[in-house]
Amino acid sequence: MRSTLFGLAALVLLAGTAHADVALPSVFGKDMVLQRGRPVPVWGTAKPSESVTVSVAGQTQTARADTKGRWRVTLTAMKAGGPHEMVVQAANEIRLTGVLVGDVWICSGQSNMQWPVNRSADATKEIEAADHPQIRLLSVPRRPKESPQTDFQGVWVPCSPKTAGGFSAVAYYFGRKLHQRLGVPIGLINTSYGGTPAESWMDAKSLKKERKLAPLLGRWKKRLDRARPGAGGDKVRQSPHRPANLWNGMVAPLLPYAIRGAIWYQGESNAGRAEQYMTLFPAMIRAWRAKWGQGDFPFHFVQLANFKARQEAPGESAWAELREAQRLTLAAVPATGMAVIIDIGEAGNIHPKNKQDVGARLAALALAKDYGERVVPSGPLYRKAVTNGKRLVLHFDHAEGLCTQDDEALAGFAVRGPDKTWVWAKASIQGTTVVLEHPAGKKVLHARYGWADNPACNLANGAELPASPFRTDKLPLTTAGKH
């Protein structure tokens, strides 16, 4: 209760009232996790010009509030451990107990990130086993706002059978894997909102800098110009789909909390505008990093799962185009990773229940890329295609032990010859490559793999991780020009 009261007090203070007690925003609280190994900003409000002292884990830092009562200190890097007590002292005193130092991860996206443990596979068993007191959970309320906010109402809680059920399943399984492997405290901040597009999660200034996003912003400007005061107009202005609204209400209040990185599961709401996502998604990641001011922190994301009815013949797919936009982000933005889940979706369910493998695959990326653990980070990722006579030879990264997941013949490869018609390929594994031939003996010009909403595809590596869908061609996309 005390932590909740501190959070509410901070909300009042940070809104600019005359109350003058020293206060912290809700991202700081009892049972929180502070980031190890890097400077940790701590901030809040107090009387104008008042001296504020913050003490924790054997160090003390002091700052003076400015003329608006805002103050900030920076703690020097700390080692993993705890529990500690943080004391914030001015005219009044705040004591936050149970504070751990470890790794903090932001967990964001739309409904598949929001989806809780208690609605996922093996929920009862997983909740009963969720006794991990050194994993701490914080949920940001779903709250679109028209301007950047400085606080929210939320409380850190230790992970337990009482608290895990309503928390993000993907985030929990990700954090559990890290904690089990690394043995350090893990803080998970879930800020996700079902059915929302990526532009809602990006700040307005950064959106305006991207020339290719001008049509998207122009479309919203027309909607806002037509939105008259009252219920209808308010609904448009406060929509969670409006560009920047979720950044304002659900990400801005977290800044500049020290973090280890971010995980992201989103894209379904942008599938109809997949070509635009090729600009939007990398720009969003760069914007988050710029706003956080912590350099190129790790940003790992989930590629869309298989979904909808299966196509019998090669064809076009907006979901495949969105997956391609996600795949291309790996090369466009440093320190990113992509968890491929093309094998664990459900045709009739946009929210597949197997969230354990999603979290585990995200964790494998982090363990390999960010922690230097000897873990295979990914399934095969297309690198290049080399023409060999009429055949096309495909080269991959993470291709050790190329195989099929079901021990059947390779499936999911389509080829295009001079007749410009896509047909299923004759495909074979040769070492760490895949060799494609046209079934009619024609020269292979282009190839695609897993190019459908719900493809039948089975390429994997020795770690039993699936290959990402991809294309070798640069033909116009069906979503081109859609804003």
C-alpha cells in the first residue's frame, strides 16, 4: 500500500500541483529492479531549489531541484544483487525496500505481447510454478495520451503464483529463461496494447522526420481536422491508433529509466501496410534509442506467426510482406534480433497459445547476442542466392545442421522463371545450402520461402529452430503505396 501511495503522490506532483514533498514517479517503487553495470538515473519532484539525496547499495548522490521542482541524480554503476533499501531524503523521506540490482527489459507491442500467462498454454501448471522472487514485474496501464506524460499508476511486484497469471506470457517466459541461465535479478516492464499499429508507439517529432511517413501523418491530419469537440472527436484524438498516442502515455513516462534492452511483438496491425513498415519499424527502434539516451541497446522482436487458411499454390500475402519488412530490419538496424515463429502459430487463432517457445526464442537471442552465452540465437537466415546454371543456390546464416523439422521433403520454396509464373520448386539440402530447381527445367530467376499467410514450410537448423521466410526478388509488393 505504501508503494502505491508514493506512486499516486508522484502522479499529483509531476502533474504540476503545489504539493511540495519529495516524490518519485511510479517506475521507482518498492521491489523494483535497477539496472546493473551502467549509470542509473533517478528523478522526481520536490520544493524548488530543495536539496535531494538518494542513497542505495552503499552510495549517496545529491541534486538540487530546479525552479519547477524537478530534480535528478545519477547513481554510479552497481553490481547485481540485493535486496537493498533506497532512501530519498529532502524535507520528507521515502524508503523503498526490496530493491534488487539486475537486468531490466522493456516488453512492448500489441495483443500477442499483452496476452497473459493465464490465457496461454498450460496456464494452471505454469502459474503454480511461477515462484521466482528475483523476477520483478511492472505493468504500465493501457493509456493513450495526446501529449507526453511523466508518470503512470503502477506497482512493482515479485513474480509469484499470485502475480504471474495476469502478466504478459511472452515477457514472463523470456525473463524466466534469462533468470535461470544468468542467475541475476530480472525486471520486466510490460507496456503493450492490443490491436495497435507501430506508429502509435513512436514519438511525434521522430515521425515527422521520416519523409516516407508523410502520407500516413497526412491521413491522420485529415481525420483530426474533421474531429469536432465532443464524444466522436475525442475518440479520434485519444485513439490508441493515432500516431504517437501510446508513446505519449505508455513509453514516455518510463524515460530515462536504465534498461538492458527491449523485446517487441507487434506487426499484425500493420500487415496491410507492410511496405511502409520497412521504413516505420526501423525508424521506431532508432527513435526509442535516441529518446532513451542509452546508445544502441538490444532490441529483439518476434516475426509474425503463421495464421489464416493455408494456400495450395504460390501467391501473394500481406502477412508475408510484413515478415519480410521485419527480416530486413535486422540488416537496417544494429543490435537487433528476430525470433522466428512461423512453425508455432495457429490457423484459426491470431493469438497462438504457445507463448513458451516465443519467450524462449527471444531469450536465446539475448543470451547469444547480449550476454555472450554459447546459445544458437536463430534458425537459418537467408544471406544470398548464387546462380548455378539453371539452379539457384541459397546461402544462410545459422545454417549448421540444416534439416527439415518433420523429416519430410523440403517444403515452402517457390521459384519464378522467365515465364514470370511462381511454381513450387524442387528443393534439396546440400551441406549448409539449399539448391532450387524449376520443376519444368527452366532457369530459376527468383525464389521465395514461406511466402504465405500460413505457409507449409519446414526448413530448420541443428538447434531445431525454423528458418525465416524470405524472398530473393525485389518485385513490387501488393502493399506498395498503402498508407
